[in-house]
Amino acid sequence: MRVINKTMIDFIQNNMNFLNDVQSYHWQTKSYAEHEALGEYYNKFNELNDRLVETYQGKINERIKFSAELRPGIMNYADNSQVRGEVQKQVTRITKIAENSKVKGQMDLESILEDMLMVTNQLMFHLTLK
């Protein structure tokens, strides 16, 4: 893998945008259970995203560059179902990139993506707790 894959860059940038949203939800929720779940998730997922970027850059021996086009505003907390909907979209994004032909068979990337999916599904469960 010597070519930077636009799909991977978009995924990483979407992760960064999603993490900003998670941080916003963490600060704005009035539920202590949600506050704790979102804070824990933010820390875990941020670490995994860092591992993904560093592993990917090590594989391609090049630094990735981000597009200014993928900078949406930070989402505000509305309610638990809105947050769960956004988290479910993240589950879909992770699943989709893991199925990408450029990622399939690359055990290091697949392992990180599996961990991302695991902590995101755990968050889905934690968001059902009161």
C-alpha cells in the first residue's frame, strides 16, 4: 500500500468530526450515566483513531492531509435518541471501511477497526442505561 486511499482519509477525518460531537454531547447532557459513557468512549475512541492514523501512515510511509471540505459544525446535544442515532451512523461507517477492499486482509488495520467497532457498540449499550 503506497498510495493514500481517499476513503481512509475521509474515514479518519469523519472520526475526528465525530469525536468533536461526542465531546459536545459529553459536556451538554444532563444525565450522569450518559456523561460518563460518552467521556469514557471519547478517550477510548480517540486513542484508537490515533493508532489507526499512525499505523496507516507507517504503512504508506507518507503523512495524510485533510480536506477543508469535511469540516461540519459541532453537533449539539438534543436527546438520547439523537445521540444513539449518531453513534449508530458511526457503527455503519466503521463496518463499511472494514469491508473496503483496500483494508481487507491488512490485519493491523482490521484489528484496530474491530476495536473501534467494539467500543462503539459498547457505547450503544451504555447509552441505554439510566
